[in-house]
Amino acid sequence: MKVTKDTTLEKVLGLKGAAEILQKFNTPCLHCPMAAFEMGKLTIGEIAGTYGIDLKGLLAELNRKAEGKGK
């Protein structure tokens, strides 16, 4: 799976180890009660833009993990 700015939070969280990467980047949506209702619509790009998260760095780490190259 290739993670892009348009990948939903729900799909990203289906990737083993993704939650740890999102926490490393201080992604607040993991604990937000409203995110549970929007996970299928909320994209990584939207989250990064809203919270000032380094999208390029986040995508690079998520894709390394998806390719089996992450820690």
C-alpha cells in the first residue's frame, strides 16, 4: 500500500506500526473522539494541514513502514 496525502486515517491505521509513527508526529486525531466518526473520510493530508504536521516526513516514514523497511 502506498500512503499519499489522500489516504484516509482508517486505511493508514490498518498498516501495522502506523499508530506509533502517527504518535511520533504528534497526530492528535488518534485520541480525538470525533476522529472515530470521521476515520473513513479524514485524510492524512487534511490532518497534517490542520495541525501543522510535516506531511512529507510523515508520508516518508509511513511508506517505509508499508514497504517493510521501517523499524
